Amino acid sequence: MSGEYVLVFDYLDMPLDPAPWQSGLRFIIIGFVIGCVGAVLKRKTYMAFGGFIVVFATFWSVAVFANTHSAFADLEAAREAGRYEVVEGTVEDYSLTPPNAPRLERFRVGDRTFEYRGYHWTPGFNLMASQGGPIRPDLPVRIGSIDGTIVRLEVGQTAPALPASD
């Protein structure tokens, strides 16, 4: 299958998202403020609690940043080791996730099955149709994957409409 494709996702173009580890920064600031208030009021419990929050939030931020960075590094190492695969075809066996079900989207292209969670952080593609993602039944796609993670997604120029829900 060949034709015109539009690139919709490439992990190499995706910046390292600061939101997961920056959330800890808020708590570092809150802990610092609580500790300072405790110092001004000469309340050791405030100072200790503020210090605990600062230490925990710092640990959290460093751990989340390391995990985020290692996920990208693992994909890059796998790509360099030649574990990058390209599959081209149409989306088959697409499972629409009901709104109240666990958020998991699954489909097949040729003999390869892909699945991902829409609200789960990953360096790979995970934008579900319910979130505005492009994957639809019978959609022509070209997918680059590493160990089952979609790292590059191209879709055909003409995307079929979503099936009507009952």
C-alpha cells in the first residue's frame, strides 16, 4: 500500500514534557513557605513538616524526571540497536473504548497489534480517538514502532468518519 501520508506523531519531535516533574516544584515551594512560616512563628512542627515536604517533593521531582528521561533514552537505544519496525496498511480490529471503561485503545495493522492508554504517560503515541486522536477503522496508516511502542505515525490523506454509536 502506498500513497500520500501525513505525519501526525514522531517521538523525535516531541520535547521532554516538564509537567510531570514540575508538579513537584509546586510542593517544594509550598514546603518552603510552610517552613519559613514555622521559623518566623518559632514553631518547630511547621518547620519539620515544611522540611519533610521539601525533601519528599525534591525526591519526587528527581525520580519522575529520571524515569521520563530514561523512557526516551531506552527508545533511542532500541532504535540505534535496529529494533525499529515499520508497518503499513489499514487499521483493522479497532476497539472503541466506551467512555466509562478503562482507557485502552487497541487495533491491528497487518499482523501487528498496537495498544495504548490515553491518559498514561509514555514517550510513544497515545492520543485516543476520544481525545481527538486520528486512529479510526479502515484508516490507511504507516507506523514506526519500537518494541510495540508507536514512535512514528503517519495517516492517509483521506480519513474515514467515525462509526455511528448506538
